[in-house]
Amino acid sequence: VKITTAGNEYAEGSALVEFGKTKVLCTASVEESLPQWLKGKGQGWVTAEYGMLPRSTHTRMRRERDKMSGRTHEIQRLVGRALRTVVDLKRLGERSIMVDCDVIQADGGTRTAAITGGYVALALAVKKIQKAQGWDNAPLIDQVAAVSVGLKTGEVFVDLDYDEDSSCDVDMNFVMTGKGLFVEIQGTAEHKPFSKLEMDNMTASAMQALKQLHEVQMQALK
């Protein structure tokens, strides 16, 4: 896993995150405006957009210009939810931060990479706001990362690539804060049901990996 910051000089925060062959460019943009339904409520907003570039996969895929797929909609809502959990929206003030996650190359785990890199881009943008506003404390209250975990013939795999993901008996995604609190857990038995013991083993492996990812994020932000 590698996170490179400041790749986009125009964005308030940016990070290129690489999980093996999966590469996602995350940019955070600050706007001094809010969605209509949030105006006058004394709080800010953090949201996300996600997309895969046409040649991010083995064959060219069409851009989602007119209609967004259900998968894309689900992922960008997941990324937005994950990032909002670690921001004090009232302290952010009446402004918005949009985190764009563009998949440059996909080899499994694009949604978990988007969350992990999106947090770094968000943190950089928040630091920029903090400096401009002269705040003593940033509205970031924690950090957040995500990782995929799979189960195949009883063996646990962490950070699945495409081949592992497509052949696993169980596929799960874990989103966790730096304090060790879960934001979201997605799990599906692709081929056969799994036991609580197997789920506990996958959870323990995910938590161990997420602690490492949190450290990678902190090093990138330094």
C-alpha cells in the first residue's frame, strides 16, 4: 500500500492511493456553499463522488455520463458516509467538502482504497481550512480506513485482488476508525454460508490490517 499526497496542485487536498495494482486518485474540494436543504442549520457537509476511468479495467468501459449505475451510486454513498463519521460538521461551519475518487486502475478493492485515500485528501483539505480560519482545533475527530477480506476454503485473505475476490467463498468489506470503531461492515456468502467463528477470524484479520492502514495514512499526512 502506498499513498502519495499533493498530486493535484489545484485541489485543497489530494492523494493517490495504491493497493497493489489498484490505483485511485482522490481529490478534496472546499466550497463556501451548502446544499439547499442544509442552509441555515449551522453545520457543514462532506460528500463524495466515485467513478472508474474508461481504461481502468482490462477492456474499455463507457463513461457514466447520463445514468449512474447502481454499483457506482452505492459506492459513492459508502465513501461519503465513511468520511462524514470522522468530521465534526458543526465545527466545519457552513461549507462543503467534495471528495472525488477516480479509479485509474482496478484490481479489486476500489471502494476500500477510495475510502482510505479519500480520508487523506479530506484531512489535507481540512488542514488548509484550519490554517485559513485560524482555528485552534481542526474539525477532524478521528481517521478512517477500509479493507476487503475474503474466505476461501477456510483460509482468510486480506486486501483481495480481482482474482481472489472473484473466487472467494465469502467477501467482506470493513470500514473502521482510528479508535477501532466500525463504521460499516459489508459481507456476503458468495458460494457457501459462513460460521460466526469464520466471521470472527475475518474481523480480527481486518482489524489488524486496518491498524496498519491507519499508520500508512498518518505517515502520508506527515
